[in-house]
Amino acid sequence: MSLNGQKAIVIGAGIGGLAAALGLQASGAEVTVLEQAEAITEVGAGLQISPNGLAVIQKLGLADGLAKTAVRAEAVNLRSHMRGDLVLRLDLARHAADQKFYCVHRSDLISLLAGAVRDRGIQVRLLQKVKSVEAGPDPVVHLANGARIEGDLVVGADGLHSRTRVALNGDDAPFFTGQAAWRAVVPNDPGLGPEVQLFMGPGQHMVCYPLRGGDLVNIVAVREQADWTAEGWTHSDDPDNLRAAFAGFGGLARDLLACVDKVGLWGLFRHPVAEHWHSGRVALLGDAAHPTLPFMAQGANMALEDAWVLADALSKAGTDGEGLWHYQQRRRDRAVRVIAAANNNAWKYHLRQPPVRGLAHLALRVGGMLAPRHMVRQFDWIYRHDVTAG
């Protein structure tokens, strides 16, 4: 089915929404992006683009631009929290040399995608707060200012608090996981190289990696706690609270925490994967369809995969309904599996009992010595999955 002349409305100018706009336009649609903010900006934090997400970036013609602003990770180092002693080194440069793993400032990736959207003449309308979405064969987007926008296709890339998801699935019931996360970006004063550092402690862990040519370091610190912390990325906290929460961390981790002068805090919630990703001519993608915890660094990558498959499925189908059905069939089971892997990953970093933690770290060391390639390649089913290959 050709998308030529179809009017597509994309709600949300985040990573998934901008990528979907580019993919749909490349398939012939006339695309308008609705963004509630006054400018296309992003929270100042980092993210990881793994090979599965990079495959989409490459097909969108933006790989060179990403390489210029990102840092290619050469290894992932798992360390103990007290002194930073190395437990396991996952040598990406040696055992996954044909793959590229990038660390990038979120705002740099947004700028790259937004620049491509502007260059290709896609209309972006700012200050467009969506009140509700009317699904059906003739979908309508209702704005908070009373305006209504009609289109042939509506794509909800409107994040955790998606109005589009509510239209298709009703309200869901996310629950607090008992974990809170801090995000910060600091100068790379300790001289961290092009590697990801993961410090494992009792009931908490901290991930650090370089950004912007190594000038900056991204910090994500997660702790188990009973206190409820609000969901969302825009809550600020006192850096001293972060340092107090991770007072038992030493070595490089402590040095980096000492540099923090501004930090965000948010509660980690689990949302069910949406049962219905489409209805009529309305579809969901990214966090609107399948919010994920950050423990596999797949949020942005899964949104990129969704965006490509949505445009591809629609362009190959005989009807919109058939295309949207194939989109969900191709994406939902994979999303469920990736999210389950992320849900199951945190406990491995948070072992509390010293004997158990010691044995687990010993097993990681032995695995790294005896089967280093296997340790790197165990998640090939995530990283080597290429939605653009067919």
C-alpha cells in the first residue's frame, strides 16, 4: 500500500516520534508532528545506542552524524562498589568488533533527528498539548485549546503519560518498583575512557559512561528504597542526597559523585505492555506502547525499532488495518521479551548478602576468564536484531 498523499499526525517530538516522522515521510506520507513543548529540547542526560537501534539510524541516513557527536564504547566493566575493583570486563572491541555501541547525549540525538526532520520539510507544530485522541477510521486529535486535528493516520509517540494509549487501552495501573534513580552529567575530570563502568553494590548500582568526545560523563545511579518517588524525568534533587545514598561507593565512583552539582531524581515504575497497539487508524510506539526499566539501556533503541517497523509494515500492506496489524505482530513479542530481560537484570547488580555477592562476582570473573566471548554475546538476540533487514 502506498502512503503517498496520506496525512499522518505524529504526537510527540521525542526520539521515537521524530524517527517515525522520517520513516513515514520516506514512505510517501505527508507528516505533521505535534509537540506540547515550546521547543524541541531534551533533558540533559545520556543514553546508549546499541547496534539494533543503530541499524535504524543508518537507514535514516544519520549514522555519520551520530558518530560525530557520540562516543563509541569499547568495553563494559562491571566493578565492585567499595573500591571499584574489576569483576568482569566485556571487551566489545575484541568480541563484538563488527558491532558499534554508542554513548550519546540525549539532546544531541534529538538535535540530529530534529535537524533531519527540518531538512526534509516535515512540519513540526509546537505548543500543541493533546487532550484526547479519537480512534477510528477517521481519527481526530483533540487539543487542550479546543482545536481538533484530523488525519488519515495518528501515531502516538507521546511517552509514559500517553493520551493515545488511554484512547486504545484505557487507564493502566503502573506500580512503584521500590527503586529510585538519579541522573547527572558531570565534567570528565577523572579522565574516563571510552568504556561503560557499572559499579555493583548491595541494593544499588551506578552506571557511568563518557559523552561528547569524552568531555562529559553520564551518571545513572539506582537504589532500592521503600519511599515513593514520583515518576518522571524532570524532578530535581540535592546532589548531597545522591552522595549520601551512595556513600559506600569508593574509587572512581566516589570521584564522579563528587563532581555532581545538579541532579534529577525519579521513581522507577513498571507499566504493562499495551494490549492494543492500534485501533482504526491510530497506533502507539515507544514508551506509549511499552515503557521499560533502564536496566538494558533499550528504551531509545526500541522506539527506533518501532518507528522503522511501523513505516515498513504500512508501506507493504494492502490496507492501513493490515499494516497496523502486522506492525503489532512484528513488535509486541519482542518488546515483551526485552522488557522482561530489563526487569530481571537489576537484581544481579544489587545482591545484598556478602557471601552471595562474593560467589556471584567470582562466577562472573571465572566466566570472563573461561568464556569471554560468550559473556559478551549472550544478548546477541537483542543487539544483533536488525528490523531493517527484512
